[in-house]
Amino acid sequence: MEEMISFLGPKGTFSHEAASLLGDNLVPYCTIPAVMESIDSNQCDMGIVPIENSIEGPVGITLDSLAHDFDLNIVGEVIISINQNLIVNPGTKLEDIKDVYSHQQAISQCHNFIEKNSIQPHYAVSTASAAKSIIGDKSKAAIGHTKSAELYDLDILLKDIQDVDNNETRFVVLSKDETDPSGNDKTSIIFSIYEDHPGSLYKILGIFNEYEINLTKIESRPSKQGLGKYLFFVDFYGHYKDNIIKKIIMEIEDKTYFFKVLGSYPEFK
């Protein structure tokens, strides 16, 4: 039986595109925590959620949910280019458009285009729902994926209207299962330090330097335990079943107040 894969819906979004790279048996959910809950409750075998964008930065709800709410493993990653398009009703011209609708991140990614053309931006739940909301009104446009236009028989008036060309979003694949080493892996961890004093974080990161392990990302998030208290999300090369990585994990765990391995997974190519 084909695995069921949950994703942040609806269909026609960039999350839908990322999920389609994993399989065909796709189930949309309306929030990131709902995607994770679908895996935790065994409704789906795996799920995919956005974790960071090259322009807008980390997706906070994904990081917070992984840290506090769910014990799931990251078993893969997918990186896709985000090319934003101006979606309109058939026959619409640029000068007809007064309002534009899209997800908050898409609006932010196309700020220069919107301002240059004096169009009023409005937030929508998703790029696909934005496309649906403009049907039949030539004074309104949406910003989003080409699939959103296809779903509702709309046209692409202009392609690639995002402010920055190298706009990419990284998604992580979540499961209750674990992965075996592939020889080209990354590991993700979360930790918090005991006290906020000089050198605390440096001592942790120095462990990676000692073993010559390359970090690919470090991100901080409020721990929700008060001002000045943070969780650190770190990605680095290697698999947690590798002997060197096992030593690193043990040393970090001894020096931290909170520690969690989010998973090891093949690097996306």
C-alpha cells in the first residue's frame, strides 16, 4: 500500500509542489501542527512542512512544534525554488489591478513589485486560497504558484515577480521512523544552555570544531521560559549513528539543560 503523505494545504501551493516530489498519495492539512499531528496519530505515514526560506528566514511554528509539541524524526529534506507569479482573470491587464492577495510570505517576497505598481496588498491563508478569492473580478490579482492558476482556470499575467531571484524554501520530511546512514547525511538537534554567561554557546560549538564537523545552520528561538532564554537549532554534517557524531552528541548533552536530536537524513541534492 502506498504511503500517505500529509502536507500544508491546500493544493496548488509550494508545499503541495514539495510534497509531490515524495509521492502521489497526498493529504492536505490546514496548519503545520495539524500536519505533525497526522503523523503522530498514525493518520499518515509521513508529512512535509516548511522550515526556512532564503529570504524570510526560519518558519517559527515549525521549529516551536518540533521543540515542544511532537516527538517526530526528520527523515529527509526538500529544497525548491520559489518563483512567484501574478495570477489574474482571463483578459485582465496590469492597469486593471487595484488589489492583490496572497500568503503573507509571498506578499513580503514581492514587496518591490507591489509598491512599484501601486497595488494594495491583502493577506490570505495560502497562495491557492488567494487565487480562488479573485475569480470573476478583474480588479483583483493573486500571487502564487502556477498550479494555483491551473486549479481555478486563471491566467499568469507576469512570471517571476519576486524581489530576489535566488528565493528558495527548505522543507523537512517528518516520520515516526528513523533513517540509516546514507554516506551523505545531515543531523538536526535542539539544545538550551544552563545559564546565560560568557562563553556558554562558544563551548558547545567548540565541540564541533574539535571534531572537524561542519555546521550548516544555527538558529535561535525563544524557549518560552522568559526573556533571554533561548533554544538553539543546529544542523551539521554526519549521521547520529556515526561514531564521531555519537561522541559529539554525548558531549553536548552533558553541557546542556535541554537536548533533543530531531533526526538524521540524506542531504537534498
